[in-house]
Amino acid sequence: MKREGAEKRLLEVLLEEELGGARRRGASAHERPDPRPLRGRWLAAAVVLLGVGTVVAAFALQGRGGAWPGAAERRPAGQPQDPQPQDPQPGEPQPLELVGVVPHSREEFVDLLAGVRSIRVHSLRPQGRGTQDTLVTLATDGTTRFWTLESPATGQRHTAYGQADPWKARNVAPDPLAVLEIRDSGELADWVRDLRSSPAAASSDPDDPVVVRADRWAVWTRAGEGFDYGTGDRAAVPCTELAFELADGRLLGAVFDPATRVLRCSDALGLRVGEELLQRIGTAAQASERNGRLARGIVLDLDDLRLLPAATRSVQCPWPTAEQVRTGLARLPALERLSIGPHAKAAPPGREVLAALAGLPALRSLELCADPALPALDALAGLVQLEELRLAAAEPQRAGGGAAAAQSALADLLPRLPRLRALALGGAAFGDADLEVLPRTKVERLQLVGTRASAAGLRHLAALPSLRELDLDGWQALDEVGCEAFGTLGGLRRLRIRLARGQPDGDAVARLRRRLPDCEIAVEQGPGWRAAAVWTAPPPVSAPLPVYLPPPGHGR
Amino acid sequence: MQLSAEERLEPGTAPGARDAALAAAFRRVRRYLRFLGCEPALAEDCAQEALLAAIAHFGAQGGVPPLPWLLTAARNGYRMHLRRQGRAREVGGLDPLHAAWVEVAGADAADERLAALRCCLDELPPRSRRALELRYGEDAPRASIARELGLGAEGVKSLLARLRAALAVCVQRRIGS
């Protein structure tokens, strides 16, 4: 920073300090619009809570005789002064539990670590961008790589539904191209090694090993964001923030990076931890991760269902058995939101499981990775209180009874859910025919993600007057036919279209806005897949990742 | 680091005098954190944590901790907060900002500049002073300032820019003299 800029910055700070008494004392009398998004308000609420905690801590500190500098100037005007706190007498214990330790040298850091009584894990977090609830893997460079394979030689498309979340737009391929999740750090070498060592055929089952036999290999990659420390190697949490509780009760804060095994107290003080401490940190991190996950209702092991508190309102879990629904989920009377992920390989869900789900009394929102359960969906008809239904199904051929049976079950189910207002369909298993039944419902919000729906299917929605919001992800093209179909949806108030590929045509968007003048319209470009490398033989383990641009039309 | 007579406290100094010195140190640390870009509420928290850590380290009966020690502790606390938030870019910007602070604030943590600024503010015409009070004292949006002063929004922007420039010259002149 140049000196002039620094002086300006300092002047601003001094002006604020000199004139900003009113701002520190309370809110401004001047109204200003609140620009913070919802997330910001949550953050603000957290800060308020932190402030309350700080005040409580201040009182505790004062009660123990400690001074709190600056407390006097924050006291509201007119409030009588508290008695002057008494300093602790010599030999009196200090309020050490409120005090963090800041070592000044490596030696002091080592000495402090030698006296660690316990380890608290404050947060498990990625070093790059990410959200904790996204079921994808964060690569070490801070981006998530989505890998797809295709085999032009056989024409076969290998899909792996994996742990990808079909409701996050970034996880959905624009067409049924494969999306293979790399469960480790995402290194190509590891991926290739896995491919070579696996004898079985490719499968969409996330638990199956993946092998694609082809004479040409393409690896596709796309930057995204998010991570999941709930799958794969839980010890490989990208970064862990810790507090070491010392023998005398003080806390030593540090950040641990498992990749380098470096524990940092500050930029200047870093130590490479030994095996014993590494094990203790790993144990503490896993326990913290599990507790934090269960507190959010995210269950990876169905045996953990019994650990959820009775007040749990939201649960995310793999497909349970009917018995597990009855003994694990049905004992949660407040359960309102349930998200069921990919089914376990050994126990594909049947009608009995869905019937058991229909017995959950308070369920308002249900999300299903429904591939194997589609033909039995009508068993959910008992959920008369259901307000939101989200279904994902990637492969109709895996739906047991076939696509026709699945469509029939869905058509039978939806009209029997009288309170249903939000419906989301994700995956190539759904198409135009599934939209036919919607006029017999009162759906207000409809989301279609990566489906085969087209403009012809949209025409069915013209007979659905309650529809207010339409979200189309992976829409093939915004052409004249499509614009005409959208134009029939006069009741729409919000329309979001994310194209499967390419940039939106400005003229088409303008035409669409003219047809729907009362509707808020957003058209976004496609996800921008690109090939990272192409080989004519299985790539070598040490193959680099050259940039490769696919030919026009590739990826359909 | 130059300390005032009041701040050169020895162990056993009266608690009231020590509290005043600690309050002064608190204001300096908070000022420093604001210069680094720390939000006001967080700056107060970090400054208090730094002082608490100092009390623990140097002892509650000791004098005022060295300002560089306090600033480093506060900066580390703020850095930890930024890391928790995943704000890596701002973490990377802390060291250049610290270097800028050392260059412009001096050993007294800009106390002299603040005193000079106070004198300069007293010399301002009432309307200009009011504009600054609205902007920095009451956190008024530009539209409110414009309404009260009878200016357009752009006029307020220009007025504030001119005032800041004038104050900067005034402060520099007073420091130089």
C-alpha cells in the first residue's frame, strides 16, 4: 500500500474514532435499507450472540476481580457506575479458563503442547471455498472436480450417481454423461490406479468399483465448490481448528493442516506433529465431525439413527429398511424434513419401506434418491400432510419395473397429496410424460433438474394455474418453440432457466420477457464442461492433465 | 515505544491509574484493528482478547504490556478469525496493511495524529463539521446527509472528499509544526 493511501485509511479510522461515539453507543438514527442477504443476517445474529457471551464473560471476569479495559466507555449514559473491581490478591488464582495462551517461541509452543490435557475441535473446514452440506469432494486446490467418462467406441455411457447431490445444479451433467465421484483427493493418478485395479464392470452404484472398457478415454473436469468430510476418508479433513486445553485450564488455539501435518499457532510458529499427537487430533476430529453431523441430522451409518435426539426436525440418511424407519425415524415426532440418499447395495428399498415412510406423522418435506423405488412411489400416498417432494432418479432402466411403471406410480401419487406445493424432479428418468399429471395438483413451485422435459411437456403446465415459480436446470435450448411454450404460463412470477450448454441468446431472452411481462426471468449459461485430457489407451498413472477443448457438439 | 508518564507503570501502581492506561492501550489496539479492516464490534472483541492475554502473560499486577506485543496478539486473533471465515485473501493482506500502519502511525499508534485531527476539526465551519458528524458520527447514509445539508448526493460525496483532503493537509501541517 502506498503511503498516501495508508494516510487516507488512517484518517478515516481516526475520524470514525473521534466522531463515531454515537455509532458505538447504539444504532444509527438514520434509516438505511438492510442490504444483507439472509446468510448475512444469520451471521449478524451469531455476532449478537457472541456479544452477549462476551458480556457474560465480562461479568464473570469482573466478578473474579479482573479488569475489563474499555468497559466504562461502553456503559450507557445515565447508568450508575459499577463498583471498582478489586484486583486479585497475591496468590489468588487468576480466571485462567477465560484466557488464551500465546506462545512466543517454538520452545514455548512445544512445552505447552507437552502439557495438553484434552483437545477441543472448534471447526473442521476446507482451506478453499466450500460448504459443509455439499456432498462432493473438495480437491486440495480448493476446487471440486467432477469427472466424467464416455466411451465413443462402444457408445455406452457409464454413469455413477455416487454421492453427488442431484439438487445442486453444479453436480448435474447436462445430459446423462457419467459423473464419477473421486473419493480421495481427486488426483488423476489415484483415479487411474483405481480403474486399473478393479475387475468389475462399470455401474451406477456408488459402492461398485468403476471400470470403463473403451479405446478412447476422456476425462472431463469442471471447477465447482463444496466438500464433504462425511464420505471417504474422514481423517482427511482439509483443515482443523483446535484448542488445546492445558493442565492449568488455559486454552491454546492452533490450526492443524493434515496434508502437511503442520500445527500452527501463528504464521511464525508452526510444528510438524508426531504420531501420538496426530492420533489424538484425528480422534478428536472424528468425534467432533460425527457429533456435528448428527446434530445437523446427517446420518451416514443407519445404526446412528438411534442416537438422534427426539426433537430432531431434519434428517438426511441413506435408504433405511422398513424396520429402521419404524424404530429409528418413527420415534422422532418432530421430524419434518427427510432426505434419503442413495440406496445401500445390499438392500434396495421396496414398497414396504415407502409404506413405512408414509407413516411419519409430521413429515412436511421429503427428498428421495428414488432410482430403485420409483415403481412403488404410490405407497407414499399416506403422506397427506406433505408440502414438498423432491425426487431424483438418473436411470429409468434401473427402476425395476421400468419407466412405464415408474411414471404410473408418480401419476398415481401426486394427485393424492393435497398439501403438496413444491415439487422437484431431477435426473433423466423424468420427462414430458411426468408433467401431464401436474394439472391435477396444486403445485406452486416446480423444479426440473437435468430431466428430459421439453417444450412439449411445458404445455401441460398451462393447465396448472397455481404454478408461480419454475426452475429449469439443464434446459436444452431457448428457441422460439420454447419461448412460445413459456408464454402459455401466464401465472408465473419467477422463471429461472439454466441452459445445458452454451450462452443464452439475448434476443430469445428479450422475447421471453415480452411474453411474460409480470415474471422475474433469469437465464444462465451452461455449466461449461471441458475435457482435461484425452487418451487412446488407459492413461498412465503419471499422466499430466493437459487442457483439451472438445470439438463443437461434443457432449451433445 | 514511547510511553507517557502515566503509562510507565510499575508493579504495584494504583488500580485506577492502571485501568486508565489499559483503556488507552485498548483504544490504540482497536484503532490498529480498524486500520487492518476489522469490523468495529470484532475489533473491540479482539482488542479485549489481546489485553486479557497480555494480563495473563505479564500478570495482572504488572504494568501496561508493550504495544507491539498487544498489536501482534490482536493481529493474530483477527487473523484466526479471518481463517475461520475462510477469508484467505484478507489474511494475505494483513501483513502489507501492518507494514503501512508502522509507516504512517508511528510509535504512538497515531495518538499525535488524533490530537492534531481534533484541533483541525475544531477549525472547521459548522456546516462542514456537521457533514462529518453525520457521516462518521451517526453513520448516516448519503441521502440523509444530502437532505439535511440541502445538497445532492453527488454534492455530499464531493464535500466529504474535499473535507478529508483538507483535514489531511491540516493534520500534516500540525504534525510537522
